[in-house]
Amino acid sequence: MDEPLPVELMNTVWADRVEVHDSLADPEGALAWLRGIELEGVRDWPRGVRLGEALDDLRELRDAVRVLAADVTGNPRVRVTPDDRQAAIDTVNRSCALAPQWSSLRWPDSRELHSAGAPGQALVSVLAEQVVELFSGEQRSSLRACLAPGCVRYFVKQHPRREWCSAGCGNRARVARYYQRHHGEGGN
């Protein structure tokens, strides 16, 4: 299911049955993720583009967004202090200011985006602006933590019956509940 870009950014941390993974762990993974999202200008990047310092900025933004999401959703797996929340807000605001941007009209019917920063910083700034939109807009109240066993993802609840980030997580949660009902705590 397609999620807003800030949620997709949060979900670059994901878990399987073995371990937790980070899609932004290295420059190649980060570029692959950036090319896979619908963000203006990313698909046109030449293969040789390096993220440089922007990779650290991108990971820092992602981690801050996960803190804010845990706070907003009341995620019982993550304890967020007021200091954690303020540090995350400061990171988002700093990320928004990384690369001032402006558009220019390309006649007859298109526009071009310009930035005073490096391409990687411009992308972090664009993502940070969307984070501000998510947490200050209507979707904030629909943001949820997936509470399926072993899941670390977030999602926007767009259907009243949706409880998990994916069908796989829903299946795991149902199996865990069934096992608990039939085998109890002691594993009879």
C-alpha cells in the first residue's frame, strides 16, 4: 500500500523474522530507495551522484520522524520523553532549512525546481517539508504504529478496519492471538 513519503521514510527501518534492516544503511541502498519513491528530480539523477553528507542528514531526519511518530501514535514499544520530542522537532526544522528552494516556470506547461544546496540536501529538505505537512495536517490523526509481533513500521489508517501495515503483519497478529488463546502463557 502506498503511504505518504514521510511514512515511507520511517519504514526504511523494517524487520523480518531474523533481524531489523535499514534501507539507508549505505549510499547504494539510500539511492535505490530515493529512486524508488515519487520525488521530483530523483529519477533523473545520474548513477554517479553521491549523497555525501546528505546521507547522514537523511538518516537523522528518518530517526527524528520515527520519534515523532512513536509519540503521536502512543507506540507502546517506544518511550518518548519531552527532550526526545524536542530534539526530533529541531532535526525536522533544521532539515527543512538545509537547502532553500524555488520553482521557475518552463513555458508552456512545466516547472523546474532549483535549490541553493547540494542535490542530496535539497532532497532531505523536500522530505522534511512533507514531514511538517504530515504532522501538522489531517493525516496526523490517522498515523498508526503497526503492533504486529516483530513489526517496527508505521502506516496511515485509510480504511476503518485497517489495523496493520501489511497483510503479512495481519496474519502474524492473528496467528499470535490464536496461539495465545489455545496455548496460553505457559505453552501447554
